[in-house]
Amino acid sequence: MPDVFAAFDAHVRAREREYVDELSALVRLPTVSAQGSAIAETAAAVLGRAQRAGFVATAERVSGGPPTIIGEQGSGDRTLLIYDHYDVQPPDPLEEWRTPPFEPTIRDGSLFGRGTSDNKGNLMARLQAVEAYKATVGPLPLRLRILFEGEEEIGSEHLAELVRVHADRLRADGCIWEAGYKDAAGRPTVSLGLKGICYVDLEVRGTALDAHSSVGGIVPNAAWRLVWALASLKDESGTIIVDGLMDHVRVPSAADLALLRALPFDEAGWKRIHGIDGFVGGATGLELKRKYFLEPTCTICGLRSGYQGQGSKTVLPAVASAKVDFRLVPDLTPELVRSLLRAHLDSRGFTDVAITPHHGERPSRWPSDTDVAKAAVAANRATYGTEPVVYPLMAGSGPMAQVCDQLGIPAVGFGSGNAGSANHAPNENIVIADYIDHIRAFGRFLHAFAGRPM
Amino acid sequence: MPDVFAAFDAHVRAREREYVDELSALVRLPTVSAQGSAIAETAAAVLGRAQRAGFVATAERVSGGPPTIIGEQGSGDRTLLIYDHYDVQPPDPLEEWRTPPFEPTIRDGSLFGRGTSDNKGNLMARLQAVEAYKATVGPLPLRLRILFEGEEEIGSEHLAELVRVHADRLRADGCIWEAGYKDAAGRPTVSLGLKGICYVDLEVRGTALDAHSSVGGIVPNAAWRLVWALASLKDESGTIIVDGLMDHVRVPSAADLALLRALPFDEAGWKRIHGIDGFVGGATGLELKRKYFLEPTCTICGLRSGYQGQGSKTVLPAVASAKVDFRLVPDLTPELVRSLLRAHLDSRGFTDVAITPHHGERPSRWPSDTDVAKAAVAANRATYGTEPVVYPLMAGSGPMAQVCDQLGIPAVGFGSGNAGSANHAPNENIVIADYIDHIRAFGRFLHAFAGRPM
């Protein structure tokens, strides 16, 4: 590590209180995109903060969308795009929060509040890191661009169009994605992409009204139709058997398998946390990691039909529905999955099973040898003095394809979260030391991506 | 028809108002066994009414059970047992009743109120018929016995023991069962038994808590386990494939098939009522009737798991459950079905699917050539001037096995209901003319079963 980062680190550590106060002020805004609350106010605050950090920035929007902050500063051979979002998940269930979600509170060295981890924390940390870099290391050695959106938590519906319209202000040689977490063992992690998602309702409408169950031998039953249709999608070994779907899943490369082999995966810990004796299909070791990181999923998230109360009600239900979540790896897309699913059901006579699409996002996955990935690994190594864990994909989803695949920008993710950050859940939090470390790592990352010696 | 029934009919018709008022007083009592309301009061009223009709009767109970009225009058070579129940279903949903369930109301020639059809109407009509017979035809030509219970609507839990304890007061040569209905075309019907029922909850508990759906590729999912277990019970043609279950279903005899061939079955009307294009497995004609009357059913009455609200929630549910109703034909019993089901699930590795029994009753089916069946057909023919429709079984269930199979008493059913009587539903009703006709038919039935010329 060049000596210059000693000054950078000292500068950052001296400002811990100020940095956390600044983040707390942002967390205090209840920017719940699902409820449309505090969107304009937060966008204005974020725009102002980015400008103070030196960005020439504006708030842009496309028809019907929220303000999106786009900006730029610095110059150099390389351009880095920073993607974050300023909106947060709803805070429900409120009664499970130890302190109110929009009253950020420090407890045991952690900052609790909605958005501390996902994703106001990283957004603010990165702006603070840019300022600290300029104050201690010198002028930015590359061109920095920012893209801060306000509807990530509700599906980023307008983002693809906005990126298309403003492509010239967003192109870059690499993109740092919003999120990243220390794993359960406290190791820093770097991720090379996100799974996509295709979430659908499957609904069968059978009889005109609920009927008496005594006619069950001859009158078609919506619940049975749904069960048979679902059972045709995935077999008891956990293999997805939707016609043709697995043909679109890339065969893992030697590099993929090397990444997986190097990945720690605490099988005993997983079993303990979920209270299970084993994994689907008895998978373990490399096979288990391959399934988790490099294969799609097909998950029943909900079932609903007929009588659900105590005891017995002798009813033949008129309607049955399931919520099904497919997580996607390249080269699956939500459109492709819905189309394969429709053809699969139709070919088996399940034309009575209606598909209603909900959330859909494409997967986005980048190689481990891009410059931006190498810079992220180097910066984390320099910050933590240990080799970071590299995930080929995060199992979660986000609008990475709309930005990075659309513009051809390799992406990488790391951040200030931890394994217990409780994103989307009550008592969301970050460890303050992790927050400071992310600022330290981010300064080094700028340096490394610009090609400066680490 | 002997002349003497002219006087009987005139006597009955002259008392229509009085008869309906007397029934209305009984319906006014809210005898909801599921809520334990008005049980003692109704039992006392029924006992008193039976005694006024000439029965030497008492209220009996076994430990924990409600009062059951047992009584006797008359003498002759033959003994007839009359089975009815004085309890009723809960009236919910109250808001769908045009007039309050326990304020019996006459509208368009029908009497509306909870219990008018199921089963206070038949209970009262039969006592009134006995009185009218004695007043106009002469002394009873047979021994009559009554068994009026108070927990039919909640599963007749204590009935088998009560019948065992009081067997000597209940033995008979034939039994007239509680219910019977004119069909949708207005034809009188006679039935020779009831299907049994085995109603169970199937529940899978998977993970300790709901998990994030991104782990769906490797963490076992209770909803998937339930779907696969259910799909192993019945195939898409509607055939029950629980190991060994269909081996216990009797092959229809030539007499059974003759009964079915003679049965009208309005396929177009069924399709219209249920809003369906066709029946399960494409069945029609004799096959359809065989399935409906002589085969068991396996019906999903309810499904519950995970998220059921609007939109998407990315959850892997910890628990999934189904309510499943098997309707039973001889020689299936609830105990046998539960045992076959457990073995079937275990042999496929579904040891994680728990079975919780609810309602269970055995089927009870009697030949068409018993004296009591022949008397019922003759009495209906004489009353209505048309051949009644004979059902080999009713698709519904009841405690017939506890009474008739236990004591070896052939049973038959006919009554005052109609195809729109709405038993167990809002706006339960009988047509007053049907009620008077049931009294007329019942007087003739006593006569015929005693061997007197019709």
C-alpha cells in the first residue's frame, strides 16, 4: 500500500462521527418507493450531496419515473460508473423493530435504520470516499460517473429507458454495483453479477363457484389442476423439468469451477440456520455450490385455494393459485422463461393455467478477469490484508442488466454490509467499522482501477 | 290406493297451517351443535313432541354426548326404526340470508329457515304422519322405534356407543333415514345408502422459518414437498392412485348397473350449474354415473402455503398444508384409507407429510330388493303417481353405518327436500307442498312396510 493511503485512512477515521451523522440524516428520510414517500426530497438531497462532492450532476427522469441522479467528475484514461439507489424497502412489520426504522440509532457499534445497508450506506460512503481521495491522495486519476436511481426496490421499471436516453453520460469501462457484504465468517466478498428473476402467479379457475366436495369424482377441481401443473415443472430431485429451460443454462467453464472450488460454503451453518437435515437432492460440496451460484431456481413462494381454516369444510374450490419465483442465470431471461412455461403447460393440456407476470429482471454476470474485478479484489486485499471471497453471482437480483449489459460495462460489487444486515427486514443495520472500511476500500479501488500501483 | 288414504290425505291437508306452525316453532330454536346452543331445550321439545305422538320415549346420553331421544310405540310383525337429528348447521354467512335463519318465514310457498330441510322438517313431518295415520287409518300395524340424535352436524361422535348400549331398544327390520329430495326435474327420489368420508389435513414442515426464495435451488421447500406428495395420490385422468385403495372398491353388480342405467342424470344441467365444459377424465353416460355413485373420491378442499397476497414476495415457505376429502364406497373405511395413505406416502419417501384426521364416517349401502326399499318405492309411487328415482348411494355422508350396519338394519331414505333446499347454506328451505307430500308418503310407507296392501 502506497504511503499516501496512510493519510487517506487517517482523514477518514478522523471523520467517522461526521460521516455517520451525514448518513443518518439521509436514513431519516422515509424514501419508500413502494409508497411514493419522500422521493423528491431524497432525490434533491442526494443531488446536492453529489454536487458538493464535486460532481457536475442533474436529476433526470423519463415519463412516469422518479428523479435519477446522473453526474460526472474527474478525467483520465478510464471511466468508472457508480450505481446506487436512494430508495428503500417498506419498513413493515414495524412492531419487530427495536428502534424506529427512520430514526437511525447506534447500538453496539452498529447503525440501525431502514436503508443503512440497502443502499443509502454505500451511496453515501462512496461520495465521502471520493472527497477523502481528493483531499489526501490528489486529483481523481480517472473519470467518475454516477447513476443513483429511486425505484430499485419496486423493479426499476423506467431505468432501461433512462439509460438508453442518457447513454452518452453513462458509458464507462467498469461499473461498481450497489451492494456487498462480509460473509458469516467476516470475510470480505466481491461479486461478479446478479441472478435474474421471473416471478409469476399461476392461477386456475375451474368451476363457476365453489361446489360441494361430494362431486369431486366428476367435477374438475382447480386445486388438482394446479397441483398437477406445478408437479410438471420440477421433479422430486429438485431438477427443473420445464421443457427446454435447462438448455439455456451455460455449462460452467473451467474458470467458473475454479472460482467455486475456492469459495467457502459453510454447509453445517446453512443446515443449522434453516433447521434442515440436508440439501435438495442430497447435493453437497462443489455440486451444491454449482446449484446455488450457477443454476436457475423454481420456487413455490405461495399456494392458495379453497378452505384454509381449522377443521373440515367439504368444498371443491373454484380457484387455485400459486406464486412461483424463478431465479435466472445466463442465458435465461424473464421473457424466455414465461414463453417456455406457457409452451410447457399448453403441451400438457394445462391451457387452463393462467400466467400473470410480476417482477422480472435479467441475470447479469461478468468474468473474474476484467479490470474492474481485478481492481476490486486488489482494493479489498489492500484494505483487509486478506484475500476476498469472490462470488460468480449473487443469488439475489437487481437491475444490473438494464445498465451494464445494455451499455457493455463489466460490473463488480462490494460494500459495507454484513451477513446479518437484515436487508428488507426489521432492524436493518451496518457495522460502523465496516462502513469506514468500505470508504477505505473504495478509495483504493479508484486508485487501482485507474492503474495506479497498489 | 286404498280408500282409507283419502281420509288420511284430507286430514293432513286440513292441518297444513298447524303442521307448518309446529315445524316453525322447532326451527326457531337455534340448535347449532357446533356451538352447543339450544341443545337441551331442543331435546326436551322433541322428547315432549314424540311423547304427544304416542311414543314411550326417553332422553338418553353417553358420557360427553348430547341427549338422544329413543322411543317406541305400536305392535306387529315388523319393526321400523326412524332416524333423524334435531341439531342444525351453523347459519353463517348470516349476511347472505334474505330473512334471519332462526325466524322461519314463508315466501312463494316455501318455508325458509335453518333446519327446515336438514333435518327438523322430516323429523316433525314423520311424527305428524304417525298421528294422522292413527287418527284416520287405524292403530299402527307395526312397531315403530325412533332415534333422534343431537350431534349429526358435528360427526355423531357418541352415536356408535349409544347404539351399542341401547341396541335392544333400536333393533328393527328396516330403517328410514333422515333425508331425501326431489331432483332438479321435480322427481321423487329414494336412496339406498350414503358414502362414507375420510377428511384429513396433510401438512409439511420444512425449514425452521420462512427463508429468502433465492435459496430455493438448494434448501428444501415445504410447498414443493406437498405438491409432489399430492400429485402422487391422483392422476390427471382423475384416477385415485393411492397404493391399494381401489382394490377395496366393490365391482358393480348387474343389479347396480341396472339401477344406474335407469337413473336420469342431467349432464347438460350439471355442466351449466358448475360452469364447466366437461367432466373429469371426459366421462359421460353410464361411466359418469358409476364414478359419481359407486366410486370413491379424493378431493383437495384447500391449499395453504407462504405468501398469498397481491404481487410478489420472494419467500421460501416453512409450512404447507392441504385439506383432502375422500368420499368412501364399500368396502372402504376412514381407518383403512388413512392407513393406506400413510403407507403410500412413506413408501415414496414422504415421511415428512403429516396426516391429521378430521371427519370420518363409514359408507353404508343396502340392496334395492329389501322390504324397506320396496315399501319406500311403493309409497312414493302411490303418493306421486310416478316411479321414484332410485339412487344406489347418496354422494353425501352421515352416521348410517353406526346405526344400520352395527345393528344389521337395511336402510332407505326419502324426504321433503328439493334440489334447491340449500342444506348447510344460506336460505335453507322446503317447499310447503313437498312437506305435506312427505307426510302423505310416510303414512303410506308405514302401511306398505307392515305388509298392508297398497
